[in-house]
Amino acid sequence: MQEFSYTITDPNGIHARPAGRFAQKMQEFTSAVTVNRDEQSANAKALISMMKMRLKCGQTFIVKAEGEDEAAAIEAAREFLQANL
């Protein structure tokens, strides 16, 4: 399992459009990818699951990937978040 933490810098937080694009990007990988904050956990491949977390600017969350392509999934998640949020 690999993971990293990320703090949201976008003033709008993670709203529908970036959450949908992030979920679509994570669907490219076979590994299980989750977003975790406090006691909340969401499947990073599911838009609705991500939206339920209500992630806002300044909040920090952890992205975890577990599976055969976990390193590639983590790198793609990190690149996406840095470029878009």
C-alpha cells in the first residue's frame, strides 16, 4: 500500500467537476484507491462517494492505493491534485 497526504488549495474545494475528473482518472487503475479524512473514507473511483466527503479549501486528506499498479495510481493522483486543486 502506498499513500500521500494533500491539502486543498482551491478556494472552491473539491466540487463536482474536479471530483468527477479525479474519479475518472482513478478508474484507469486496477488498484483500490481511497480518499481518507478523519473517520471518513471514500472510493476515489466513485464521484458520489467523493462528493459526500465535502472536502473544502485548507483541509488535508490522505490518498491510499493498494494493488498491482498502486505506484502508478499514487503518482497519477498526486499529479492530478497538484495541477487541479
